[in-house]
Amino acid sequence: MNKADLTEKLAERAGIPKVRAANYINILTEAIQEALTSEEKVTISDFGTFTVSQRRAFTGHNPKNGSEMNVPSRRIPVFRAGKGLKNALNPDE
């Protein structure tokens, strides 16, 4: 499912125009992005939690020529599924 599919599903379920549904999805994703950029944790009950993690620097290899290269440390987004989502994926546990 991509953003267009999600927009269509939201518009259908909420009974709103697709343009408005797309706007709501954009607002939600922008709010999550802004919070993560500010090092805030975003928790959506029974769905999951978005956080930022620091990936350490390491020495890697260039796949084109095999030479070593330094890969700098980076901040990466992390999603941890909540209980409701885990139960929906594994209903018989």
C-alpha cells in the first residue's frame, strides 16, 4: 500500500474528498517528521512508537571497487510496533 492507496482508503472510510484525505495524511506525516527532527518521541496508542536512534560510524567497503571507506554516524528513524498492532498481526497468540 502506498500513499495514494492510503489516501483513497481514508477518503472512502471517512466519506471525505480525496484531496482533503491527502491533506490530512500530509499533516500527520509532517507532524511526525517535525517531532522526530526535534528529538521527540511520537507514540500512537495501540499502533506504535516512532523514535530517533544514533547509528555509529563504521568502516565499510565501496561495492564498485572494494576499497575501504568511512561511513559517518547518522540519526535514523525507528518504529516499534505497539501491542494492538502486534496482536492484529498475530491473532492466535
